[in-house]
Amino acid sequence: MAQQMGIQGCMGGVSSTANGKVAICMATAKTLVFGPFEAQNVRVAVMPRLEGRALLGMNVLSVLHITQIDGKMVIAAPTQ
């Protein structure tokens, strides 16, 4: 998935998760686009064992407005 997204220059490492320690590769994504949102120069942790799935980290989610309505998470642009 990292190659498909144009992520290069990964530095290997280990991260602790709820399922224990996993091998990761840290890099910077020049542009990250998801839905109507776009972020620039985002630090990403590539986890090969996720097998095509992607997670948004708090470094991205913390700049968005997140609410929960009727059991669904709603992500919106931050209000000014």
C-alpha cells in the first residue's frame, strides 16, 4: 500500500499496539487525501501486516471536528 501511495524513504522500527509489538516503517507522505480532506507532509507509520487496510492516526484526526451521531462517527472540517 505504501508504494501505491508514493511513500518512499521508510525508516524501520517497532511500535506497541493493543495486539503487542509490530514492525513498522516510518515515513512522510507528501499529500494524504481521504474523502474531501487533504493533509500535507503527514508522518505515517506503514504496517505491512494490515494487508491493505489503513488507519488514520491522531496526528490527522486531532485537526478535524469529530462527533458521534446515532452510533456513527462524523468527521468534518474544523469550525472556525
